[in-house]
Amino acid sequence: MALSQHDLLRLMESLRTADGIELIRVLAQRILQELIEAEATAHIGAEPGEHTETRTTMRNGHRAKLLTTQAGDLDLAIPKVRTGSFFPSLLERRRRIDQALYAVVMEAYVQGVSTRSVDDLVKALGGDTGISKSEVSRICGDLDVELNVFRTRPLDHTRFPYIYLDATYCKARVNHQIVSQAVVIATGITEDGGREVLGLMVGDSESEVFWSEFLRSLRERGLAGVRLVIGDHHSGLVKAVRKVMLGAAYQRCRVHFLRNVFAVIPKDAAEMVAATIRTIFTQPTAEAVRAQLDTVADMLGRQFPKVKAMLLEAKVDLTAFADFPERHWKKIQSTNPLERVNREIKRRVDVVQIFPNLDALERLTTAVLIEMHDEWIAFPRRYLPEDSMDKIYPPDDQPGTATPLQGA
């Protein structure tokens, strides 16, 4: 497409007054625009205003397109057509930045870099106008395919005798309000003693319906062989475990239980009460563990009747670990194995502070969990001794079957 005399004079004037870098940017923008117009002419089969037998459609104005390059931001115009569609082959559809910058922005977001910092990063890499929040969200949305594959992958490749459930809370906008939402995470110990991330779900962790839906999703993906579920005493969680995880016992996290106890006793008594309760978990046999709980309940009940009631009420769930191999006890008494996972998620989400929606929250937390899952798989360190795992399942217990245990 030849330039008119007026356009040539304007171009010459802009080139005459431009410095070296700006000169390159102006030339690059003009050349790309001319190539786009030439390709549009070939696609349509006619020049603007020209009537030919080969014309297939008509022009219908232009739409703006910002292209970020090493020479700076180029303001381009993409011809629109009345029927069909046209997009120049020189540019990649639905992308405003080159591939390297695209990857950097996604990685920065996954690493928990704030949107403002991402904007500064884009500018430092040559984008004059930076990148908007909506653009960051669009780019990160392209991660969803990969993340969804991880969240929905089959879990039937092995049995998971122990699974851990815990929630960490983050703020997100829901229906134009900022609310606290739980990111519930499930990790599991494989039958050979390894660790895997099983899944996550964002929602109301106090609801039985929520927990049932989450646990059923794990079962539908092939989760089997579960003998013990370790978790906090969230409202609805125990009921959901009893209903969905048939054949599995429930272990109430001892650490969370102590925190509940601290809420009903004076602060100056906390150390003594905690030390007394911890003696329950140091006994050598299952019988001794449960007998010690009764003894501790009687001892503390003289001064703290609420603590006695709490201990007796939680006895079955608090001592469920004792029905499993003694070498596993320290690892299955609490949700502590999830603490590092939660800390890493918190470190990333605290940078964002308030997520624009639940999808963004789920996207970032899933990316963090994939990173940790891959670390566990790539550098396998047995979380539990492999030679002790065969004691969990009876010899005639085949994968996928469930044998009720004492305390289930």
C-alpha cells in the first residue's frame, strides 16, 4: 500500500526529529502497519475502495492493537472485515507481548509478585506502557489448562493409607465484597511411604456439604485404600469423613486440639496443661494411650472441668493414631506435615493480599502446590519407612478395597 504525499511528509518530519531509539520504533511501526495492510488486501481480494471480481468481503474500519517489542510499544491498527475474520500472520492472535515477556509475566505472578511489581517488570523489559491488571489476569488464565489437568488427574496409581486435610484462609472478592475464603488442601502418604499432593478446593470449610463434595471428588478420581484421615475439627468435616471415607478412621489434630484447650483456660496455666496432655501421646501401646487420656482428664478435671469434658468427648478421634504402626505415630497425630505447604501458600498469597476473584485464588494456590508436588516426586524422600507400610493392609486386602479399622 503506497503512502500518500501527505503521509510521506508526516513520516519524514517524525523521523527528522526522532532520536536513535525512537527512529527505530517509528520505522518498525510503519513497516509493520504497511505489511498488515498488504496482507489484508490479499485476504479481501481488493484495495480499499476498489471493486473487483476477486473481492470476498469489505473493510469495516480498524481496531487498535498494541504490540510490545524491544524497540518499544508499537501502536498498530488491524483492519476489520464485514464477514469472516482477519488477523495478520505477522502477529500472534490474542497476545500483546512477545513470548519471552509472556512467560516472565506468568512466572512472576505464580511466584507471588504483585500486579504493580509485574507492571514495573514489564516496563523494565521494554514495554513503555507496562501491563494492566486485566492483562495479567488474561495471561495467567492461559495457565488454567495445565493447572486443571493437575487438579483432576487420576489418583488410582497407588493406595493412600493416610491423608491430611487442612485449610488456609485468604481474602478474595465475591459478589463485590471482600470475604475470607478457605483453600482446603489434601496431601497423602502412598503405600510405599512417599508423599503426594492430592487436591485442593476453595470455599466454605465449615460446611459439611463443602467437605463432602471435596472428599467425593477425590474418591471419583480414584483415591482408595485410605485408613486414616488427619485433620482439624472443622464443623462438618468429621461428618463428611464418616459419610464419604468409609472404612477410614479420623484423627483429630493434636496441635489444633491444644489450641482449642487454650481458649478455655487461663494463659498462665497453658504450659502446665499442655505438658500434661502431651503425655497421652508418649505412651508405648494403644491401651496405654487411651488409659492415659482418662487419667489426664481426671487430673485436669479437678481444676478445669471444661478440659476434662473436651478430652473425653474427643477421646476416639484424638487417639485414632494408636491403631496404626507405632513407627508412624509421630507423623499421623497432627496436620503438621501440611504446615510447610500452608506457609509457602501464605508467603505467595500475602503479596497479592486480596484476589480479584476465586478463580485467581485457585490458580495461584494450585501453581504453588504443583511446585511442591513435583519437588516431592523429583527428590523422593520416604516420609514413612517403606518396610513399615506393609503392616497397614492385611495380606488379602487388594487395592481399592476398604477394611474398617478400630475407631473408624
